[in-house]
Amino acid sequence: MDKDLEKHVKKTGTLTVGLVCKDGIVLAADNRITYGGDSGVAYIANTREKVSKITDNSLVTIAGVASDADKTIRQIRAEIRLKELKSKKKVKIRELAYLFVNIVYHQIRTPSIIPSITHFLLAGHDEEGSHLYDIGPAGDIHEVKTYEATGAPFESLGIFDVEYNKEMTIEEGIKLARKVFESTKGRQPGVGDGWDVYVIKDNSIEKVSGQKVVSQLVDKE
């Protein structure tokens, strides 16, 4: 990528996590946005919520280039509306996941000065149960049966490896997600400014936690 263009690309930084619990799914993301700069240096730019509603029974987290992720989400929502109008049926989470991955695959392989880089965690509930999918930036996909992290996953995956278990409840999953964000925010410059935690279960979606941290510059006398 051209360096003059690279420094203007707004990225999500970021840390997003998904945990499959015995009674549902915990989905969470931090709020920091950074700009890419020369030599890979990231500059803190702004804050935003990185968990978006796709349908009444599904949510997605975003990592990568923010504008690309937003464009993909808008396209997905439009495609879903058309599909449901034609079929008169609600789209299943599995169908939604593969629609996502087809669009991501097409975007990353479309020639461009600035390539589309996006990474999504998709969670939802339908008549087949609760599902969590990891949709990678190269257009790859797999259904997550335990846990996944995107963006800045290195410290978080180590904590999950030690503390996650398949029989944990949603309440235990929420506590573990919070611990992961607290442990990561001081080590990764792209992670911070608060986080949001959602629960998906039994055809319901609930925001159970939202901690915001406002960063301010203080003039020294």
C-alpha cells in the first residue's frame, strides 16, 4: 500500500471476542479506532461501538478497516432483506454466515489501491440453536465451538486457553470476557476506550455491559 494512503486508512485496532457457553453466546468488542501510519505505527483516532445488529436474531463484531466493514454490513443487510422478501422466510444463521464470507472473499480479491481488509465474528440464534462463526479477512470461515478472538488476540487467547471450559455459564463467560479486555488494553495500543458485551440466547439479544472510557488531553501549565 502507498504510504501516503496508508496513514489515512482508519482501522478498528481492536479486540473482539466470542465465547460459546452452555446457555448461549457472549460477544464483545472494545471501542478504540486507530489510523495506520508509517512503519506500522498506529495513532489513536476516535471511538465507536464495534458490535452491529444484522437481523433481529444476529450480531456481528468488526475488525480491520472500519469503512470496509461498514460497507460490508450495509450490503449484507440489503441482501438479507431481498432474500427474505423473496422467500418469505427468515434467513438462518448458517445462511447469513456464508453470505458474509462470499462478500468478504469477493472484496479481498477485487483489485484496488487500498485492499479491503475485514474480520468478523457473527453470532446468532435460530431454530437450530445458537451459532458463532469466524469470518476471516481472506474469505475463510469456520463455526466456532469454543472461543475466538480477532484483531489483537495474542494475550486473550492465552487467557482463554487456561480459563475457558465448555460448561461455563453465560455469567462466567461475561466475567472472562471482561478479564480479557482488562488484561489486553494495557498491552495493545489498538485496544481500549471501553468495551461492549452482548449475550445471544433463545432468540433474544441483550446488551449486558457497556463501559466507556473518555481520553482527554490535559494542558500542562
